[in-house]
Amino acid sequence: MLESIFVQPREVAQADCDFYHVMDLPGVGQVGGQWDLRGRVGDYLGHVDLDGRRVLEIGPASGFLTCEMEHAGAEVVAVEVPDDPGWDFVPYPDHQVASIQAARREHMRRIKNSFWFTHKACRLGARLYYGDATALPASLGRFDVAVMAAVLLHTKHPLAIVESCSRLADTLVITDFYHKALKGPVCELHPTVENRAYDTWWNFGCEFFTRFLAVRGLPEHKVTFHRQTHMSGGEFEFFTIVARRPTDRS
């Protein structure tokens, strides 16, 4: 049965959660987070029509976008990394990251908890699958839209995830940081010996994705730019690509 591949909802306490996005939860109020996307979700998702659409979301974090998309009329299936192997850490020498990995795994556990807290507070119908986003099973079904929002930069094999999503969905939405200096179909390795960025792999140029999407049979695309607020007090520029498979494949 299809239902067996999905995780059963969990009962969690707010005190055992870390929220990635700022959210206003019914019966709870505002909960904190690193990013505040409120009022700018349309920009963040490229103003793609979600009403009545079946949506695949890669990396839901605390469920903010899950909630927003469901409220916009979507049926959402979210994909999250399993506990083992967990986060795709940049492979610095073991002695440099051993202590960081333990803290990060605990943080990820609490973020996963926050998804279920949001799920219950907002009475969501979204289903969650724990698995490898580079090898999504066909049993998940077909989707109208697949959303990869500020998640690919944290993964070792971003194009494998795009490829996997393109097997299941007819429209792909990719949102990530905009790096103006990156021209052409290129990406740049983000971690260095100096910055020791263990959880971020890449800086992307927009054409890096648009060219690959065309290769994957989604040549029709629109790129938009927008700014989003980080709770440290700064605003950061993002790009969003909405790429579609042609409706006439004759």
C-alpha cells in the first residue's frame, strides 16, 4: 500500500522543537526561526499556481512552506532526509567536525520535530516521506509541481535531486541564493579551509539549473529575483526558477 511509505504523524512538545522559519501557529502564536518569509511566499515560489495541484516538496524543515502551499490549495507530499545517514556534511577531516556533527544531528532532530508540531497546529493533511531525494521511488506517484526551495545548496549531489524530481513532476520550482558574479552554467564550491562551512556545499548561477532543466526536458522557464529577511537583521537576494515540461510532446 502507498500509505506504508509515509511516516506516521508524531506527537511532539514545542520545547523539543527548533523552528527554521518564523511562523504564526494557530493556538500558539509566533514561533521563532532563522528566516521570515511571511508576506513574500509568492515571490519565493515564483508565483506558481498551486490550487488543486499535487506538490512534491524537498526538505520541508519546519513545514512553513508546506502549510502555505496547502492553504493555497495544494496536496503536498514532503521528502526529508532519514536519521541515518542524515545530513549531507561536507567531508572535512573527522577531527575537525566530530563535535559539530553531534550538535547538528540534534538540531536536525528538533527541526523534524517542529514539522510535526506545525502539522498538528495547522491541521495539515500533508504526508512525509523519509528517504533519498536523489532516488525518489515511483510509488510516490506523479506530481504537478516539485519544489526545491533553498535546499540544493546543502546537498552533495544537487543535480541528481533535480533529475529525480523531474522524473515525477511536470513543473519544477528551484529557489536559492543569487550570486551575481556567477555567469553562465556554473556553480562554485562554497566550503573552504578558512570558512569551514560544513553544511553548505554550493553557490549557484541561475543558468547552471536552467541549462540542466532543458536537458531534462523542461526548456520553458522563467527566472525571477526577490529579497528575503534573515532574523540576524539582513536581507538576502534569491532567484527562483519555474521550469515547465512542454504540454505538446509530439
